[in-house]
Amino acid sequence: MSDVKRKIGIMGGTFDPIHIGHLVTAEAVRIEYGLDKVLFIPSANPPHKQHSQVTPAIHRYIMTVMATYSNSHFYVSPIEIERPGLSYTIDTVLALIEQYGDKTEFYFITGADAVQDLPTWRNIDHLLDLCYFIAATRPGCICSLDHVIKNFGMKGRQRIQRLPTPELEISSTDIRERVRQGRSIKYIVPESVESYILKEGLYIR
């Protein structure tokens, strides 16, 4: 029996819609950390967006499948869509550990800005025991990220790591606004996602 653990990345998010920045970041982390695969997990009911209008999960799931299909290392999991209630990361990671076994290391991929909210996440201390956090950093985020890592002490230094990624100033919020204004989103999202958005009439109002 081999003692080598599988390494699986977790790319969680609302993906409303998924865009090139998500894909570039996931691929950069996959290569840097030698991940066997990256699981993209669209959030069904994100607790931090309870008072925001979020596109129905089925649309976001389909767009994520379309965007990742051409990369043989990328997979999409409906685990949060199929689970009722709010989508807490701790519940998702525990379910993935049960699914993949303890011979697997998990790497949660997120933006440095989201890492700043980690102290507010449900059962964050336990979550840091279960997986590494890889923060994709951009210029200007380093000091804030250092403060969060320091807040968690030794565990933060061991379990929260930063990885500079190509500077892609793209946001899902901006993409939705572009669609509302009738502006082009070509090359900001994969072509298949652009076609789906236009065909389904998403983000028009």
C-alpha cells in the first residue's frame, strides 16, 4: 500500500458566473501544488449572500461544467446543490473526506480578499485542521493576508498559504453589469459560458 496521499483542490464559489480568473487561478494552484484534480463546487445557498439576489444554482452549475470541461484535471461537484440548507464549507469538506478517505489532502483555493473573512467562517479552527487554504494574491493584499494568518497563530502559518497568480482584474459582479449594459463579455468568460448567458437571458435585469 502506498503512503502517498492524493491531493485534491477545492474551488468553491458562487460562480455567478464563472470566469477566466477562476480558471487561471485553479490551474496555477494545481500546477504549483501538484494536485491530482480540482473540484469546482458551486455554492447553493451561500450564507454570506442571503440578502443578495443569486442566479438559480442549476444555471451556475451548468456554466461551471461548460467552463471546466476542456481541462482533464477539473471536475464539478453538485455536493452543495444537492444538500439542503445553507452551504457551509465545513460541511462540504467533511463530506469530501468521507467520500475520498483519509489518504487525501485537501487544498481550498480562494482569493486573498475572501481569506480576510476566514475568522467569521463556521468552525474555522476545525476547518483549518482538515484542509490547507491557498490564497491567490494580488498586489495590495499581502499585508491584510499577513494579519489574518497571524490571527490564527501557528495553525495559520502552517495551513494558510499564499500563491501569487497572474493579475486578472475580473469579477463576476462586473460581468453581470456588463451584460445588463449590453457590453461585451467575450474573452472574460469562456465562449461556451458567454453563449449560455445570452441564450438563457441571464443578468439582463
